[in-house]
Amino acid sequence: MPAPRSTAAAASTEPTAHLTVQPVPPVLSLPQTQRLLGISKKLLQDLMHSGELPTIKLGDRRRVISGEALVAYLRRKQDATGRGQV
């Protein structure tokens, strides 16, 4: 009868979950940003109007969010909560 494996040995041979992180596009539309963050249109508008998530104005009406601004926003949120990695 084989000896039972230790928990540490069993843990090291089990497959681990991998998180796939996609690169952030250089520019995102407002609907793209909303979907990516999983937030409502109203919350996105609040973040934009408060300056917490700056936008770039293209033409007379269109606004976009730079990928750099989105990453900076997420890093600030991470620093404020002290959880996770971005």
C-alpha cells in the first residue's frame, strides 16, 4: 500500500488557475469603459464630471477615455482599498 502524500506535495502537483490579462487599448469609448469596469452609465458620468476619470474630447460631442487614464484610476482605487493588483 503506498504511503499517503502530504498536503504540501499534493498542493504542488495540482494545476493552478491562471488569470489572463488583456492589454488595455490606447483609447476606449464610454460604453467600452462602462462594460470593462462593470459600472452603470450614471456612475461613469459621475466619475467623469468629478475629474476622477478624465476624458478626451474629440470633435464637438464625442468623449473617450485613454487607456492610461483608466489604468491610473484603477491603481488609485487599488491604493485606496489596499486590495488586489492591477
